[in-house]
Amino acid sequence: MCSRLTHRGTANIISLGKIVETKPAVAFHTLGCKLNQAESELLARQFAEAGYRVVSGDGADIHVLNTCTVTHIADRKSRHLLRLWRKRNHRALLIATGCYAERAPEELSQAGADLVVGNEQKMLLLDVLKDEYAPVARCSAEQFVADGVSRVRSFIKIQDGCNDACAYCIVPRVRGREHCLAMADVVNEVKARVAACYKEVVLTGTKIGAYKHNGANLKQLVEQILVVTGVERLHLSSLQPQDISPQLLNLWQDPRLCRHFHLALQSGSDAVLRRMRRRYSAAGYRRAVSLIRKIVPDVAITTDIMVGFPGEGIEEFEESYCFCQEIDFADIHVFSYSSRPGTVAARTPGQVDDRVKKERSLRMLELAQRSAHKFCQRFLGQNMMVLWEKEVAPGSEIYSGLSHNYIRVFAESKGPLTNQFLPVRLVRLHNQGLWGEVIR
């Protein structure tokens, strides 16, 4: 896979030195998956340690956009953000990286990016900049946190790339083949996050169920983290049905593991799954869900559903819809099929009309909302431990957090709750989850 590194021009990079004499401000913006979030978090730390001031908002000296290219909508969001920042701050340095930068760097340059850096060089961004633009002062880790980077939850990359060839997916092209980080390196990263007072760690990657390094698999990695680190809550970002086994699920006897599984489905129709080249059937998915619910109490199972895959007829859509009803998900991420250049599906006959895709998407979204409310209602009147994240708006005295099974919980508090595990009594539905009363 070729790495992408393009300049729109060096004038903007050089001129930045005249704007900010010390500690230039850099803002990181992330689109797409949790793997992108993990990489943005790591980049932010690197920049802070090198002397940059990590900030949020539109007014930074440097904007780094970590892009996604899974759908045409993700592409459009990236181009829109670049044009918006260029309009608001024409002197800022705009850097685009990530999967869209790997796939079509010239499109991002045309949208206003001064520098386009592909996935392979993403983590070398400091080296790319240092010869032309280096800050004077250094920034401590504490200053990095104080500048607004949350230390409630940290995303740690354990794996990247994918060896599968799903008919619709651009990821193998922009992320390359599977490769995994060493177990010792992952464990050390978790220890470092615990030492920095993070309460939760999320293990993420393109396909974390494929984790293998020197004979160790995902189960052994998770086991090692639970044994040798003091992490208070551990979350696995996303799995596939074929990853689920009794041996892996038995680890959930440790209450530090989040009782939430994001289990990719894409379609509940076997005919569509075969055309997608997915490696499971509806029956296999059903067995995985049944096993999870048998071993892990109060578990939330969420999923992704694609509507309008080429050739999807009304009967196949209804089959998928009914399957989602049957499984009774805690939540469903619904998206319409988006043709990606170079994929098999892009060349497949039977492309579904956009109007039909929109109608099917709306039906699935209604089901997703009903399913989420139904799942939340199961826990009304119960007490749950919540990791509180932040005040929803400054001065509102209303805080938001996540339960162990990833229900979004809101509560009122006169005192700060951020980055604390506190019990809450769940008293009523909220449009984004549940409303609770903190138990002190």
C-alpha cells in the first residue's frame, strides 16, 4: 500500500512561524471509527510533549483532521470541515490525514488542506513538520490534560488492517493487511493510562478479534491486562460473531470488563451476507448473541446495519428488519450503502435507488429507537455504577456518563462528578438514555 504525503504548498507552513512565537495551538478533529480516535489521542500526546498546546475549537494555529472514507458522507464531512476552517482562519495550517487521505489525497488538497498525510505516515506527522515549524517551549503531561484533553476514557490501538475482502469495504485498501502490536507494548500503554488517572481503557483496531502476536490472541491479551494492570474499566470496541467463544466470554466474570458488545451484523439476510462476502450467517450470528447473553448478565449488544446493498430486494430487507426485531438490540447504527471506488460492490449490478435506501433507513432508525428505549426500560428502578464524564454544558450542573453496559445516564449534581465512579438510581427515560439520581 502506498503512503500518501502531499503538499498544497509550503508558504502557509513557513508563514506560521511569524504568527505564533511559542507554544502554537493545535486542534485535532476525528471522524469515523474508534481506531481513528485512538490514533488522534496518541498524536495529541506526541504534539503536547513536543511543545505544542493542544486545544479544541476553530481558532487553532494548526488543525489536524483525521479522516474517514467508509462512506461518501464521511468524505463530504471532511471536505466541508476543511473549507470551513479555511474560511474562518485563512492563516491556519490545515493538515488532513487518515483513510480519505490515503485513498484520494488530491480531493483533500482541492478542499483546502495544506498538507495531506496518509495512514502509514500519520504517526510521523511531527517529523514532517519539525524542520519547517517547531515550537520553542515544551509542554508537560499535566499541561496537556489541563488544556482540555479528557482523561476519563482512553483509546488504545492493539491492531490495524484487515485481511478480509468484504465486497463493499474500502478499509483493506486504506489500512493494509492485518498487523498487531506486541502484548507487552499494549500492557505498558494501559499502565501508562492508569498512571495518568484514566478510569477506562478501550481496546480498539480495525478487527480486534484477529489479534495475534507471538502466539498470544485477544483472550490472552485481555487476561494479561486484567491481571497485571490496575485498570478500573476495560472495554472492547467491536467484535464479529466468529470471534465469540466460551473461553473469551468467561473473562467477563471480572466486573471490570464492560458488559457491552458491539457485534457487526450488516444484514440479517443470508443472501445479502453472501453477496457482501461476510464470514458468518444469520444463524451463526444468532448463536453468538445467545452465547453472550447466557454468560454475561445485563449485557448490551449493539450492531451496525447496512440498507440498500446492491441487489437488496424488499424481501431481503424485510428479512433483515425482522432479524433485528428478533435479536432485540440495545442500539442499532443504521447507514445506507455507499459505493466505494475499487470495491467489488461498486461494480455489482442492481444498485438500489437513493430514495429506496432513505425509506429503508428511516424504518430501521425507528426500530433502533424503539429497541434502545426498550433496553433502557429494563433497568428503571435499579442502581448502577456510572463513570461520569462531563458536565453537559458549563454551569448546567447536569452530568453525563456511561454505565457498565454503556447506557448513557444523566444526573444533576451541585458538585463535580467528572472522572468518578459513583452509583446512581435510574428513575426515568431520557431521550438519549436514562435519567438518574446519584447515590452518595
